[in-house]
Amino acid sequence: MKILSVFHILIALIFLFDLSHAYEEGKKDWIFSAVYLITAVFLIFVGVFNRKFLSTLSRHLAILLFESVLIVSGAIYYWSKGASLVAVSHAILAGAIVLFWIYLKKKENGERIIISESNIALPGFSGDRIIEWNQLSNVVKKYDVLTVDFVNNKLLQVQIVNTDDINEEEFNQFCQQQLTAANLIK
């Protein structure tokens, strides 16, 4: 959550930088400047006092969408003023924020590793990666760390949270049974 607060502050600094370039026919564009100034102050305030205002990830996500809308409006503003390079950079930044929002939205409920009798499903960015038992040489859970050892000597270790209801010994026995059964089929 700390990284999101720093991100909000960085976006606020971009808004403050944009204030110095908000001119309309040689004079300051006060409407655009006022919106960006108020937003920048708000984002700095939220970034600094995030524990009070942004206690959940969903609130951070709402702020991220708000930032992307304002950056897109800034891109439209600069495009109308003929500053194409600045407009394109704002559009790219807004797109990056939206992609970051999509990533965080997907990770909001946490990643779930699903271990079944037929395979193991590992979460990925574009979808789950299905791993068959015959692709593995060992699977062990010890001290809230899941270790998946692949046949091709790749190793995956993941810290597991909320494992109170998983009996470590039974889980490891289940994995060994699946590995043994998969190796017999080979």
C-alpha cells in the first residue's frame, strides 16, 4: 500500500508540473490550472495521510481511475493547444495507469494456487498456468512456504498466507501420492 501512496504523490507532482505549462493565448488558463492544483493538493494529502483515507485497496483503485481520467483530460487539453508530444505522453501515462489498475484489480482478492488430483493451477497475468503432476519432481509445504520443484530443475517458492486450515503433513502426503501416481503413468 505504501507504493500506491508514493504513486499518488508522483502523479500529483506531474499535475503541479503541468500547471507551469497551462497557457491560453499567452495568459494562464485558470480553469485548467485550478482543477490540476486542487487535484495535486488532494493527491499529496491522500498520499501522505493514506492510512486514514485509503485503508483498502478498492479506495486506491478509485483514486487511480480518477487520476487516469484527469490525465486523459490533460492530454485532450494539450492536444487542443497544439502540444502533441505532451498530449501523447499524457495519453501513454493514462494508459499505463489503467493497466496498473487492471493488474491491481486482478490481484485484489489475492492469488490462489489450486492443487487438485489432476494438476496444479498457478495464477498468471493473462490466465492460470496449468501444470500437470508429471511435470513436477516434488511439491512440499513447510513453514507456510510452498515449494514446487519442476522436472526441468526450475524451482518455485511461494509464501502462503491463511494456511491455518491446511494440515501440512496431510498436504505433503497428498502431493507425494499424486507425484507417485503421475510417475507410474509415464
